[in-house]
Amino acid sequence: MTGLLAKMHTPLFWAVLAGMASLFFFQGVPVRSGDTTFPKAMDNVTVRQGESATLRCIVDNRVTRVAWLNRSSILYAGNDKWCLDPRVELIANTKTDYAIRINEVDVYDEGPYTCSVQTDNHPKTSRVHLIVQVPPKIVEISSDISINEGGNVSLTCIAMGRPDPTITWRHISPKAVGFMSEDEYLEITGITREQSGEYECSASNDVATPVVRRVKVTVNYPPYISDTKNTGVPVGQKGILQCDASAVPSAEFQWYKDDKRLIEGQKGLKVENKAFFSRLTFFNVSEQDYGNYTCVAYNQLGNTNASIILYVHDGNSGGSRIVGCVWLLPFLLLQLLPKF
């Protein structure tokens, strides 16, 4: 603080203040012919957050004093540093070039910077605008959700960045085409089971690669038995009845014959339940096993059932009938030959 007070009593300090004042009072003063490019600062400087920004001012031998200012604060006056920010440093002070560098730039560094010079005539200024870009970052997104089929879904994705990022939503599905939404919010009315899966939010602003986050949407629905097939099995052979069902949550299964429930452990019978099917296995089919069986699939949202028949199949009868026809063929030919 003592050093700063000492600088306030130097001629350089008042010269710099005169340069600052010129920003407000001398902008309307006509510039003499040949002075239209003096002093000249850079065009707008654009850097990413965390990078270094170099601010350069082109001067010549007419300059007696020079300074860099940020709004109303003096950063450097000649070789003297006036700001306390350790990130700001002087990198050039020659007869033609006066430049400073700001390291690890942050968003609060954005704004106008002024190169102020003093000549024999009067103070002059040149301004450059520092633009700080920030890669996109998703700061808020909906949690995974579970909802019953037919309900409404609202997903939110909030992102920040400079410039403001563009947000898009898409359904991660082979059947999905294009974006479902180009907004922070995705609304789905009357959701169906085909719309379950992952939804991806992407935030981009061309500063860096887009950032993506995903939300899993689970659509619950009652069981639907998709495939059943009647089965023929000879007596004494192994027979299998299978019932396939889709459901979320996964279905539970039960088997019935003539209103009697079949359970695992019954003699010669095995019940195998998986997430999407149930299998009833007969290891040695008897006459009593033939008949109509009912598969019931259920979860907390509902239930459904289907009928499957286990019927007698004589594996030799068909073959016997074919062989008999083959032996009759020569006899018929002998009977027809005398007629010709």
C-alpha cells in the first residue's frame, strides 16, 4: 500500500490519469492526418477459460508515456505494475510494442481493455475487448425414472457455457430418427413401452466437444403372452410346453391343468421359470399327461393366460402309412397293364 501511495505522487501517475480522462473527454478531439491508426490495439481477443490472453498495443517514437487499463483500473503504467493480480504480467515495452498477458483467464476478466498513451500533443486511447469462452457443462439433469405405460414424462437438462450451449434430446434406440427435442425440456405424453430406454442430453457451443449425459426411462406394463405352441409327444417320451411373455417388471408364471396348479417337484414334472418364459417339462409322458394346460403370467400391473395342448403323437403311424402305399403301387400297375 505504501508503494502505491508513493506512485501517486509521481508525474507518471498524473500522466496516466490524463490518459484515463482522455477516454471520456478527448474522444471528440479531431485526430490530425496520419494519426488515424495510432495507437492501435488488437482486434477483439477471444480465449477459452483457463488459457492465457495477450493484449498488444502498437505504438511509435511519439509516445512519451503508455499504460494498460481495465475499465477504471490501471494494470500497468510503463514498466510499473499497478494491479495486485499475480496473473497479469508485462511481456513487451518497446518503441513499437506495448503488451501484457493475463494468465488463467476466467469469465470475470471479460470486458474492455484500454491502451492509453501520452504524446507531445495530447493523450490518445485505443480499446480492445476480451471475450472469454467456456466449454459447455451440464449442471442439472433428471434422475432415472420408472413410470407406468400411458403416463406422462418430463425430463430436464440444464447446461452452462459461453456462448450459451445448444441443448438437444434424443432417444437411444435403433428405431429413433433425429432429435426429439432441441430444448432443455423433453415432454412425452402417453408414453408407450416402445419408448422405454435411455435418453441422451447433449450440450454444445463449438468451444469444445459436446458433453452428453443419459437418463434411463423404464416403462412398466402388464404381461403379454407372445408365443405358445401346442405340442405332440409319443407315450413314454420327453415333452416340453413353453410359454413366452413380455412384461415390466418381469412376469411371474403359474401352470394349471383342469384347474389344478402344477408345482415343481411333482413326480416326473419340472417347472422352470425365467424372466421372459416358463417351461413345463415331462420326463416320461403318460396317457394321464395329455390334455389342456393353462399358462398364467402376472405382475403387479395385471395378468394374462394362454391355453396349450399336449396331445398324442405316434411317431411310427405316418411312416407305416407311407410304406404301405409304396407296396401297393406295383400291384396297381400290374392290374392296369392288361388294359393297354
